[in-house]
Amino acid sequence: MEKKEKTSNIFSKSFFFVKGNLNIIYSLLLLIFIPAAFFINNYLMNSNYEKAIDQMTRSNAVLVENVINNLIQDHVGDTVTVQSAIERVKRENEEVVELSILQPNDSGGFLVINSTDPSKAGQVIEGDLQSLLVWSTSDPIAYLDRGGSQRYWKVTKKLFDGSNQKIGLIVASFSLDNSDTLINRVISESYWVLFLTILVVVLLIANQARMLDYAIMVTKLKEVDKMKDMFMSMASHELRTPLTAIKWYLDALKEKKDLVLDDESNHYINNLSLSAKRLNNLVEDILEVSRIEGNRLPMEVSVFDANGVVAQTIDEMRSQAQEKGLTLNLKLCELAANIKADQNRLKQIVVNLVGNAVKYTEKGSIDVATSIKKDELLISVADTGIGISSEDQAKLFKKFSRIINDRTRDILGTGLGLWITFEIVKRMEGKITVESIEGIGSHFTVRFPLAKAGSVFGKNRSEEPVK
């Protein structure tokens, strides 16, 4: 009973698996249909070919007998001449197995006058239905016969003299051995081709099965990736609520005038504020990553002068640079820099690039400039910071990529800022490049096409950063 239940479960699982993967049924149908169609096609072709050759051989047999009739009709009594003629015909036609000249005798039978088989000369043939039918009718008779392993046509035709009087019969046997050998060879080759066809179909189905596994795996990976994005989005939103509360309470605590704290307590509160700010930035980056990967990055596209957005952003970040003792310079182009983009996203790009410059520059200055070359707006951010090696530049715009060395070990970051910047630039049909020398500084350049009448977002111009 248990064995039957196990067998039933196996068939049940197999049925539902096949039902859920119809490609398997399709593959099995291909495995059956293609070889079957090939076999039927070859069978019909070979059969028709065999029939055509048989018919041609039969027609050739009748033609040969007509030739013999013309050769010997005036020499029937001359057995030597007739014998020479039929032997010559046999030599010139390799399909001819045997030729005989028969004449009727008084007993109602036929006497073999001449034959390519000398042992049959002088024999009396009695009761040969084919010979009797031909003698009594006007048409030749041919039928397909088999002698041992060979097939041959046996054709019987009347022999006429010069005055068109019947004087005997011509009996000829034509072998089909050559045509049968050819047909058998074709059939054998067809079977080999059929075998190779089945083998190729099996390999294709095996490959298709592997592709099906890949498709299932890709589908599962997409589901996992979707679940990951949903988790990241949910977790980020859930984290923002307590973070907002923590920041509010810390700010309220610092602004409370009647609260007197010692230096150590103030130090703790300031560190808590910095940690809350850093955690909030991390949550914002994770949310951006989730939006970008899910193709849900909101953008409000409009045509505007980029100089105003860049100038406003630099004014807001000037205090951040001054706190670190850095000079933040701005040089705007004199022409209107109208681009079609999202103003908030452009501000985010400038904030990320200038913020990185401030973070990785110990002393010196940061120069931000806008310029127009041909049909493009260029926004450049140059610093006198630690610089980036060529090896690090190659992976600079990749997710979670950070420059890690002795000078950056204590600098906090997630490695998401430049990747987010690159993705935003790409979605606004821009390009971002970097030039850097270790110990000298870095120079980031963002390019956007100038706005034209009727311009719209199209295909992204850049899939990879230009270095």
C-alpha cells in the first residue's frame, strides 16, 4: 500500500511539474514530431524513387526487346546471327540478366531457339502462362519477380517478321540490383541522418532544459531582488520616524536655555547629533538606492538656468567648507545655462560632489565653475584634496565603492554617494567624468545638453562613466 502511495505521489508531482512547465511538453513534441516527420518524408521519397526506377527499368526492358525485334526479325532462321545479336545486346545492357527467343511448337508449348544461357537452348517450355497470354494477345506483359535476393523485371513480347506476322516470343529478364543497391544506400544514409537529427534535437532540448533552469533561477532572483527592495524601502521608512524624533529631541535639548550642562554632557549631545545626522544620511542613501534600482526615482523635469541652482547650493554649503578651514570658490559662466532637468536632482548632484570634495580635502580650496562648450553645460568641481589613484578611479562610480587607505581610514562614508550621483546624471541625459592625481587633487566634471525647443528625455547617453 505504501509503495502504491509513493508511486502515486511521484506521478502526481510529475504531472503538476509538467503542467507548470509547458516547455517540457513542447520539447517532447519536438523530440517526437521532428524525427517522425523526417522519417515519413524519407520513406515517401525513397518509395517514390524506387517506383520511378522500377518503371524506368520496365520501360527500358520493353525498349530493348523492340530493338532486338528489329535486329533479328529478318534472321530468325539463322540461329548463329540471332545468338550473336542477343549476346551483343546483353553485353551493352548490364541490367539484362537473360534473353531468350521462343517459337511455338505443335504441342502448344514453346521451344527455346536461342538464349544467352546456352544450357536452355532446345528446351521445351510447357504451361508458361505469361508466354501463352502474350501469344494470344497483342500487348507485351511484364511483371516484377524475385530470384533469391535479387528483384528483376520479366518481360515477354511477340517477335514479328518483316511482314508483321508473329513468329515467336522474346523473353527478357532485367535485374534491379543496381537500383536496389542505390536505394538501400540512400535508405542507410537516411537512417544515419535521422539518428543525427534525433541527437541534435535531444541536445537542443537538453540545452532548452538548461535554459529553463536559468529562466526559473532568474525569476527567483528577480523575486528575491524585489523582496530586498521592498525590505530596504520599508526599513528605511521605518527608521526615519524614530530618527526624526531623536533629532527633534536633541535640537530641543540644545536650545533649552534653563538647562545647564557641563562640558562632558555637551560633548555627548553633540556626538549624538552627529551620529543621528550620519544615520539619517545613510537612510536617505538607502532610500535613493531602492528608488533607483526599482526605477522609481521621482523627477520633475523643467527648463531652467542651472547657474541659479548651482549658486544657491554653493551658498548653502559655504559654511560647511569654512568649518574645515577650506575656501569654496564659485565662477559662473556669463551666458544663460538653460538645461532640461530636475532642479532638486541637480542640487543633489552638486551637494554630493562638493560634499565629497570637502570630506577628502584637508587644506586648500574647492573651485566650482560652470561653462558652456558647444551645446553642453559643464559643471566642474576641483579640489586640492588627497587625489584618487587610477586603480580606484576605475571603480569610483560603482555601488559601495570607497577609497580606503591610511588617509581615508577615519573618513566615514557608505560608498553610495557617487553611484547615486552617476545614476541621477545618467537619467538626466548627462555624463560625469573624473581626473585625479594622488596628492594633488581631483577634478569632477558633469556635462548636460543645453535645452532646445521641443527637447525631451530619450535614451541615456552614457551607460558607463568616462574616465
